[in-house]
Amino acid sequence: MVDKQNEKKVMSIVSNDGAIEDVEVILAFEFKDNNKEYVVYTKNEKDENGNVTVYVSNIDRSGDEPKLVGVENENEWNKIKDVLRELSKTE
């Protein structure tokens, strides 16, 4: 879904307790070497320093519905951080 007024990409996520929440998609990308897709998104929450909190999840498409899964591999995290650093340079 796209918010036409602001051209924001919005997706709905379902938490473990079944609550549905709309979040803003910042970036979606895939690493070809491991064939995994990732999404970077925000709930537009701010931390104690006023920075917007962002979340990164792996998109698991093995079931009927795509599912967001946490990133647990340190090598994956390092590659994701590199992508985010590059993104921050372009803005």
C-alpha cells in the first residue's frame, strides 16, 4: 500500500499477540549470495535522543503468507549495516 499524499510505502504487520499495525517501509532489498530478502521499516517512534527507531527483518516466504523473521546471524547484520550506511550517505 502507498500513501499517495506523501508517497510513503506502508505495510501491515501482525504481532505475536495478533495485533495489526501499519508501519512505514524505508527500504526492501535482497542479498543474492544468500537469497534472502530484508525490509527496513519504522513505526515512527523516537528514542530518548529524538532519533527515529528503525527495524530490520528477514522476509520469510516459505509459508502461505510472508512472515518477518529477526536477523540473528552476525555476518548478515554486518552486511545490513553496510547497506544502511550507504543509504544514510545518499540522504
